[in-house]
Amino acid sequence: MEHAFCSLRYRSPVKQFSPLSTFFLFFSNYSDALKSFNYADSLAPANMSIIHNLAVLNEKLGNITKAVEYYQLLIINRDQP
């Protein structure tokens, strides 16, 4: 079963951040997970998996405006792998 933050459609090629980010997510350390995914986004901008995780994490942390920005990026780019 997949974790709620990972989707089959959006697999990330950025392997460096995966174990640490997953660790933070597993223990609900959303603040550190957000930092990790922000770093991953700097390495692979426009990666839909990373953007998805940034949207969800910002929503969980109450950063609604930022979450909406990321969700809008997902909608705009929904047809791209």
C-alpha cells in the first residue's frame, strides 16, 4: 500500500531526498518534511511528485495560500507525467 504522500502517477527521480523525507512523513514531522521537499524542489523544479507533496504538507501545516499555489500548479500540469 502506498503512503498518502506518494502517488503512482508522480514518481520522483530525485532519490537523494526520498529516505529522509519519508522518515519525516512517517513520524508526522511535517515541518522538516517540508524543508526536505523544498530542497528537492530546488534540485528538480517542476517535478509533479514533489509539487504534490509540497501542496499536501503546506495544507497540513496551515499554509493554505501556499498549498493552493501548489495545487494550482498540479491542475495546470495534470496532463504531464
